[in-house]
Amino acid sequence: MKTVNLNRLLVLCLLGAGAGPASAHHSFAMFDMSKTLTLAGTVTNFEWTNPHSWLWVQVPDGKGGSQLWGLEGQAPGEMIRHGWTRHSINVGDKISVQIHPLKDGELGGSFGTVTLADGTVLTAGMAIGTPPPGAPPPSQEKTP
């Protein structure tokens, strides 16, 4: 009987050991890490949530209108290590933000560096302009 319980315990431990890393991985494969865009606009929402924060920015489209961009960031725990708080960015703030855009061309991306109107620069854990190993260097583009 002890052997059966010991075998069950061993199987549960092995399963549990692999579950942590698998659940902790969140892919950024949908972003074009070889491109960097700079957006300037007004914050409409900042979601300080796990597993990733979200920044929503209304960006002028150059034609008299605007476009809402949804930008994914790092987890709050990672951002705290870089000096952020849930109040670092507020609705109505005018910002400039560097992003890696979505590969499919939709209005979104992964945000890295945010510059506030007063010149304060915040880095969201993943430095924009530093491609992952093996990726080509990013091109610098500005949107209208």
C-alpha cells in the first residue's frame, strides 16, 4: 500500500513541477519585434492587471480623426521592478509611447517605453529597441 501512495505522490510531484513554467509563459509572438513605432496620444485607460497590463491610447490619425490603440505590457510585478505603480499613467495623460506593433496590422502592440508630458520616461520591463536574441535590429518608424 505504501508503494502505491508513494508512486502517486511521485507522479503528482512530476506533474506539478512542469505546470508552473507552462502556465507562466505568455507569448509575444503576435508582435513584430523587428519594428518599433512611436505613438503620441491621450491615455483612455490603463489596466494594471495580470498576466499583462494594458494601455489604451487615442492617437490622432492625421486626417482629423483618431484611432484607439490597445497596447499590451508586462505584468504589474515586472513593472514594479522598473519603478511603475498603478498610478504612473492616468486617464487623460498625454504620452508618447514606443511599441512593437502587431504583425497583422491591427491597431495594437507591445509597449515598452512611455514618455509623459513632463518628460518622465518609464520603461515597462522590456526595453524597446533591444530585439530578442536572433531577431533583426528594429527599424524606427513614426506614425501620423
